[in-house]
Amino acid sequence: MNKLRYLVMSNNRFGESIPQCFGNITSSLVMIDMGNNNFQGTIPNVCGDCGSLEALILNGNQLRGKVPMSLSKCQSLEVVDFGNNHLNGTLPGWLGDLPNLRTLVLNSNNFQGTIPNVYGDCGRLELLILNGNQLRGKVPMSLSNCQSLKLVDFGNNHLNGTLPGWLGDLPNLQTLVLNSNNFQGTIPNIYGNCRSLEGLSLNGNQLRGEVPISLSNCQSLKVVDFGNNHLNGTFPGWLGDLPNLQALVLKSNNFHGHIPHSSAIESPFPSLRVLDLSHSGFLGQLPAKYFQSFKSMKNVVKSSTPPEYLSMGLMYYYSIDVACSEYSHEPQLFSSDEGFDEESGFTWEVVMLGYGCGTIVGLVMRYLMLSTRKVKWFNPIADAGREVRDGTGTF
């Protein structure tokens, strides 16, 4: 098989160890995909000519041990995916020096130590996913050289320090996930060149201060998740001017004051599907103007199609599950207008949207109340949510 170019064995039930002969890569081989099997043991050392190898995909197995340094000879590698295994040791610094690397996925392993500060020649790197390891320390500034980065996911580690301000200046960045770490300080107020940014998750850190108004420059934002921090200040009403914002999570922070009834924006939050303000200290009435459309959810019911997931890195947001809130009194929905009928959605007595975060099959991590008197179009969503919560649904 000296002329073999593509070896694809993914999504089977192959087990035991990867044969050591796979290390004898022929010069013609371009792709090896053995992902989503039951391979065990270690990754074989490369002892052949791997000069043409562009993709090495071993994700979703039971592989252990370290990433072999012999792979550093494969200078044409564009895709390296070893996610969802049991690999350990420190992150190989030489991976950052592969000149053609575009995608590096090492999520859900047992890597320890720090992220190497060696990303000097990473101009082509687009996806960097290190979620779900045991990494510590700070985000290395050398990553600022990776100007092509589109997705950075360092969630569910033990990273610390302050949030790097230069991350907001990566011109092509679309998704930044830093949730469930130990970052401190404030959210940098430097998001001036963020036209491409669609998802920003900083959930589950130790962040303080106010939500920076410079995020208003990020007109492509779809998901903003700042839940479970120590943020303060008042409700950032200017977020309602983001035309594509679909999920806003500010739960479990230290905000205060009323949610303002702004007259500056005629139809705020025009694309909103998911809103979680629970346990954040807000007071007073809920402006009807903020919650009047929910067109995305209405359209789901009218078209009889399942709610679409909002994916961001390895996180998924959706707004289909519903439960009763345990408030001693119900916040009132405020509007200066009269004569809203039930179908419009303005008669809600309580408006609190929740979010779910989990796998794409619909693992419900949290559910919140929407209303005690549901509008007609909301009934199917509530019923679907109840089925998911009881384990009878198909989402």
C-alpha cells in the first residue's frame, strides 16, 4: 500500500492497541482518521516518512500516555485531533511550531502544566481547543501571534491571572471560551476590533467590575455568557442593541438596581432566545419592551420544528426546558402601553428565560421559569421542556 493516500477507519468498534506498524507511514499518506473507536494503549512513534501527512485524527478513543515527539517530523500537518482520550503529561511545545497547523484539538484529556509560550510561527492556526484538561497558569502572550485564530476554547481548566487584553484584538476571532477557570480581575474594555466575534463565554470565574461597554462594538455577537462571577454595576441595557444576540447569561453575579426602561432602542434584543438573569440582584419591574418579541421561539412552534441549539465551542445553549420558580412574590412586567392581548406576549407576569449547557442530545443542566400565565405560542415549548425534564423527550 505504498500509494495509499487516505486511511479512514473512524466510527467503528476497533479495540486494543493501535498496531505499531502504523508508525511506518508511507510518503504518500495524507490523512489518518481512526477517531471514535475503542483503541487503547499509546500513540505509536512515527518512524517513517510523514512529510505528506496533513491530518491525524485519533479523537474519541481510550489512548493514554504522552504525545510522541516523533510527530514533530510531520511538518505538513494541518489537523491534529487527539480529543476525548486519556492522554497525559504536559502539552508538547513543538506542536506550536508546526508551520501549517490549522486545527489543534486536545480537549478532554489529562494534560497538566501550563500552555507553552512557544506559538511563534502560528500564522495559519484557526482552531485551538484545550477544553477539559488540568492546565494551570496564564494564557501565553505568544498566542497573540496567531492572527488567524477563529475559535479558542480553554474552558474547564485551572487557568488563572487576568484576562489577556490582546485576545480582544485578534481580527478573525469568532468564539472565545474561557469558562470554568480561575481568572480574576475585570473584563478588559478593549473590544474595538471584534467585528467577527460571535460567542464569548467567561462563565464560572472570579471576574469583578462592570460589563465593558466596548462589547457594543461586537455587532456579530450571538452568545454572551458571564454567569457565575462577581460582576457588579447595573444592567447593561446597551446589549439590547446587538442585532444578532441570541443568548445572554448574567446569572449569579452581584448586579444591582432596576432594569431600565430605555426609549433609545425601538426593538431591543431582536434575536434573543435565551435570557438568564437569575440570582443577580436586579430589582423592580421588567420592561415589556425587552421581552416583547422572542420571534425565534415563536417561529419554532409555528413551524413545528425542534428548537435549534446554539453551539459555542463545546458548549450548547437552548431554551426549551421550563420549571416553576420559587419566588415569594412575582416581579411585574412593566409597560407604558395598554391593550396587549395574550398572543402578543405582553401579559406575562414573570419573564425569566433559562439556559442549558451540555451535550447536543439535550442534557439539561439547568432550567428556569418563563411564566406563570403562558401565552398561547409558548405552550408547546413548555410541554416539550417538561418532557425533556422528565426524561421522555427526544431532544
